Amino acid sequence: MGLRFYEKYFVLFGAFIGGCFLFSGVLFYFGSDRINTAPELQNRIVNPKVRNVHDSQSIKQMEDRLGFASNLNVSMKENERRRSFTRNMMKFAWSNYVRYAWGENELRPIAKIGHSGSVFGRAPVGATIIDALDTLYIMGMNKEFDQARDWVAQNFNLKESLSDLSVFETNIRFVGGLLSAYALTKDQMFLNKARDVADLLMPSFNSSPFGIPMSLINLRTGRTGNYGWASGGCSILSEFGSLELEFNYLSRLTGNQTYMSKCARVREYVIELQKPDGLYPNYLNPQTGKWCQKHVSVGALGDSFYEYLLKIWIFNGKRDDHLKEAYRNAIKAIEEKLLHKSPQNNLWYFAEMKSSRIEHKMDHLACFIAGMFALQSLQENDEATRVNTLKLAEQIGHTCHESYRKTVTGIGPEAFRFSSDAEAQATRISEAYYILRPEAVEGWFYLWRATGDEKYREWCWEAAQAIERHCRVEAGYSGIRNVNAQQIEHDDVQQSFFLAETLKYLFLIFSDSTEIPLDQWVFNTEAHPFPIAHSAQQVQ
């Protein structure tokens, strides 16, 4: 999960959000997957293909298209068949990226050219390659992994990016992807590259007297800044609160405690800062150290802050009781203020708070929280707490499944609302798009690991088939503009996080739980796994 920027000229909240940012003397327009930006609805598709939603194919046809042999052994275990199905989706996505956009940041699978959202700057820095490294490795795609590894060793240089980059996105995708590749292979080259990128990001901490990192950085000049749309230039909770896992691991590996200490200072400051009703607002002024406005959500702008409170505690061997308490207090506040139940079918969901007004909307992004609670339940020693936490995780996971089940395509929308007329449905066309997001399948993956309930595998299998049926185009996978439309229109972007997250979680849920076990590994918010420290010496 990440605050991903892929619209170069328009900021879109829901379907269209106009926004601009004056940075380095340039008017900077952007889009973000963490702020509900619609997938480049303007001036992008050349001769877009429109597909009738009913022109769907059987699973046998899809398997044939994905390269399954016609004499597929019928005795193959069902989950192995599904693993193979998902692996072949990855092969199709990867091979077309290699063919049409090698070295570029992402692929436009209809136009068959490279694509770069403004999060990556103007230079091709191989975002898909870095993001996909560990997925290739985990899936046993050794030839493809070696190909990616060689490109990183010979060509990857983030200093080539000429314009402003997102500190958050650069961290979770590049630092995270490289560190995960190192963790899996122990190839020193990956660690060296990760350290190089992290060093380039360090000036982002220096512009605030409180050490709050800025959202944007120019890697050539070290100049930093924030988005003008972000409550008048404030820093964003999900961004400055989602650096510590990667920087902590880097300190562990290099022995340089600077990375860890920079993030720990931010975390401690925010935890101790007075909060309205115990809630963490989404914006913080880096110059005054005060909250900018009372906008609270566990979806866009807030989500991974809560995720990292829990995961840092787990990553460091569950030794920091202060951090554990901070997580519990944060969760208690959002449950008291944001958790609601629909009157029709008793669906539980987390709403948003704007000022003191509740908006009964839940983002697809917020579906990650089902997985977060499932992961929390695995750490609980108190049986009552474990049971209650897991129950809430399952309730949220069910709500997210309803958001998928109720669409024409069987794919969940960007956001869904709750009212007397609708329940877990996108009631606005501006919220009905899908950009290959992972959060629903991520939640179901954790729920399967926590419960062993096969229904979560079935839900993921339904999602995989729907994505294959509606998002696959001639040269890759594309987001779609309206999950409820009879005629499918594609946005022509194969997001790097589709390879990093969506396909990885789908593959792992059909795998044995001993593959990347959750008592040994913790995933960053881009689904890059890091090994948990099991001794105090490892934490240091």
C-alpha cells in the first residue's frame, strides 16, 4: 500500500481532484493512490479498447491463455493449480513490461509503451523492476529474477531523477524492495543500493525543527517541500509515519543508527503530541509541530501509520511496551469514533471524520485493516483480546468482500458508501474505478493465515479470476474506469504495486503457511518482507 502518484497533470480525489503544488518554482501537478486519485482519466488512452462485461471467458479458456498445458494433470491439488494460475499472471505482466517498457517505471499495456507517474520524477528508474524483485524470487521465477538483478546492478541510479520525488513512495518501493531482495538472497549489491537510496532521502528530515520529514525531495539538490493541497503544505500522517520499518531494518543491517533514530524521533514526537479525542489527524505542520486540521481516516492519508505502529513492534521482537501501548490507544480511539455498523445487513466499516462530521465512506485502501487486525490477533496472549480482535478483522474482511460481490465485474471500487439506499457500494461514478489495488486480497491473506478458513482462499480466487477476466489486455493488466459498467474501459496503466503486492498476496494465500511465515517475517506496506528480530542483539 502506498501514496502512489501517477497522474502527471491532475490531482483527482475520487474521480477528479484539482490540485497543484508550487515547488522549486514549478507548478507541480500530481495524482496519488493514497488520496483516492482516479486513474488518469484525461488525455491518456489512444484508441482505448472497450470490452463488454459479458464477453467473459471460462476458467479453462483463461488457463489456456495463461499458458496451462491442455493435458493439465487433473489430480493436481486445487491450490497448486491456483498458484500456477497466479504465477502465470505474473509472467504475463512481467514479460510484457520487459518487452515494451524495460527500464521504464511502469507499463501502459494498451499503448505498449512505458509510463511514469510524477511520484517517480521524469527519469526512468525501473520502479516495476525494483517492486517486483521479491515477487519474482518468491514465485521461483529464477530467470526473470536474474534479469531484474542484473538491471539493478548495472543501471539503477536514482540520482538520474531530475524532478521532485515522493519520499514515502521512494522509501516503500525502492528502499523496501531492495532490502527485501537482500533479505531473501543475502546479495550485498541489493543492500548497497538500498543504503544509497536511503541516504538520498535523509535531507527530508532536516527542514523541520521537530524532525518531521517533508513529502517531496529533489535528489540532485536535496531541496524538500510539501504538497500545497495538503492542508496548506502540511506533512501527511501515512507518509511520515511509514518510514521506520525500512530505516530500522537498514540500521540493523549497516550498524548505522542514524536511520533508526531519525524515524524514532518522529514517532515519539507524534505519540506524545496532544491529540483530539485520542485521534491522529491526517495532517501535521512540520514547522509548528501542530495538527493542521481534524481529518481522520484509516484509508487514504492515514492508513499505514497505524500499520507501522503494529509492525515496528513485531519487527523488533515485541520488546517495546511503549510502542505497543501507543498502538492500542490509537486503535481504541478509531474504534470508538470511526467504527460503524450498517442498519440493513449489519456490515461493520470504518468511516472518515472531517472536522466533527462523519462521512460514511470506506476506501478500498482501508481494507488493509482487516489484515492488520488479523496480524494483531496472532500476537495476543490474552484469549479474550485475541478473539475480539480476530472477530473485528473478519467483520471488516466480510464488508470488503461485499464491496466486491455487489459490483458487475466482481471487483471492488475505489471507495464504497453506506446509506439508506446503498451498502458497501460505490454510489458515485468518481469512486467506481479500480487500479489493480491489493488491499482486499491482502486482508483476506492475513485472515486465512490467522483462521485457516478456506473461504478466504475462495474470495481471493474469485478476485483473481475477475482481474484476469476484466483487467487483462493485449500486453499486460490495466485498471478499469468503472467496476459497475457493462462496457469495460481501461485506464492503460499496469501499476508497479500490482506485481509487488496484488499478485504476491494472491500467490501466497494459495501457498502453504510456511512460505514467508508470519512469525518470521513482517511485510512493509508495499508487501516487501523483512525478517523479524528474535533477539535483543538483532534489534541493536
